[in-house]
Amino acid sequence: MVNAIYGKKLGCTQIFNEKGNALYVTAIEAEQCVVIQVKDEKKDGYNALKIGFGRIKDRKATKPHKGEFTKNKVDLKRYLREIRVDEFDREYKPGDSLDLKIFKIGDKVKITGNNKGKGFAGVIKRHGFHRGKMSHGSHSHRIPGSVGMCSTPSRIAKGKKMPGRIGNKKVTISGSEIVDIIEEENLILIKGSVPGARGSLIFLRKI
């Protein structure tokens, strides 16, 4: 059953429930996802829908990207993604669309997105290390400390916590609740926070 959709994170706000309590929610714009290709287990080895969504100007698309849509006679879209399923709940064909009707208020969803990238960071910010002494003459305020090994094997162990890039990694959170659905604006309001920066892609799958 196809119970998932792609969307774009718009930002956060608050609404009031029936009891008058303020709820922190994240707004996700879920445009219609148009089916580009239907993959089945017999032919492709797995069941999936290849979908396209998002607006794009013709001059900004590459020839291979355009070819995917031209071959199946579907209007050009910005993004191409796949949604895997165990089995299809109905027969799909190129040109069909997935919309918000697959969700309802109160559903629990699993959300996947790339969290915010924060650039290069040291071990204190990246891994939560303690700092060194702040006394005069100390040369180890924020350094990671000794990272080497003995002459054997004479290298840094794989997986050692070191300075490096932080964030911009795929994150999945499960059990988020749909608070409201505004179909005329293609909006889903999710209770709580959602990984990613404003405008980033979000994948929602009903649990």
C-alpha cells in the first residue's frame, strides 16, 4: 500500500487545540506527487513508484532528467524520487498522482530529512567533550587531546571522535502526529519539530 509522500518544510508556528492549549507545529507543503514509472517485482525486482514533484523551468533541467518525463508523457518536475511498497493497493499508471488524501488528522507518521548543516566544528561542539584548564599558560583549552597510538599499529583508530563537519545528515524521527491538514493549500501540520532547514525536502510515511 502506498502510504507515503514527499513535501517541503516551510517553517514552524503554533496553533491552539480544542482545549485552548498552544501546540508547537511544523508546516509541511506536500504538493501532488505525479507517478512517472511503476516498478514491479517481476520486472525490476521490487515494487516501487517513481514520482516527480516540484516546479522547475525547462531551461534548468538536464537532458537525462527531461527524458524521464518525456518518455512517460508527464509534465516536467524538479525532483525524481522512489517510494517503495510491499504491494500496490490499486493499479497505478504514469500520470496518476498522490495527494494528502492518504493521510488523516491524528495519524502517526515517520519523517525523514537532512538535518541542518553547521559546517566544521571542534570536538566540544561536535561530540560534547570537556574543555581543558583555562588557567594562564594552558595550551589545551579546546583541543581533543592525544589521539595517537603506540608504535604498533602506529595510526589513529578508525572511528576516533575528531573535529569535522557537523550536521547535514539523514535523520528519521518516528511517531510524530498530524495535527491538521489544509487540503486547499497542500499543507500538513505536524506536532513538534521536523529535521531540516526551511525549504528542505521531507519524506513522510504513515506508520
